[in-house]
Amino acid sequence: MPDEATVKRALRSLAGGREEPSPDDAGGEYRETIERADAAVDDLDAAAAFVEEVGLAELERAVARAETDLSATASDGRAALSAFREFREVAHSALDREQSERA
């Protein structure tokens, strides 16, 4: 089990995210993005790393591309994106609660 500092860092990463734009996926790269996001959903450290290294904006683009290509990975991408959005809400709530307790 991760220590408290690791969990807090992961929550901050999920709450803050990385929303830098990147070029559209070419070929099957969007599949890799979706597969990595899908795998990260079950692991807090992997989820935080995904958000830091790839970002939710990139996952959104990958899902859009999968939907355009009528790829079966689109549903996995939508599910992962939904999970990451829920993580972000929980992380924001936890950070807000922590800040309120300090005040």
C-alpha cells in the first residue's frame, strides 16, 4: 500500500491533470492511448502517471478518433475517460476537504 505522501501526490496529479494539446493520432496510436488508459484505471499510481505523461485531453482525442474510425476500442476509451473524470472529481473533493481542515 502506498504511503500518504504518494497518495496525496497522485491525487494532486489527477486533480490538476495535464491538458497540453498534442497532434492528432496517426494510425493506431489512439488504440495505444486507450489501452494504456484502460489499464491505468485499476491502479492509482498508473492513473496518475497516465494523466501526467499523456493527459486527459489526449485521451479525449483518442476516443474521438476511435469513434470516427468506428473502432471497438471507442467504448473502452469512453469508459476509461469516465473513470478518469470521476477520479478528478474525487481528487478535487479530497483536496478541498484537506484545505478546509487546515483552515
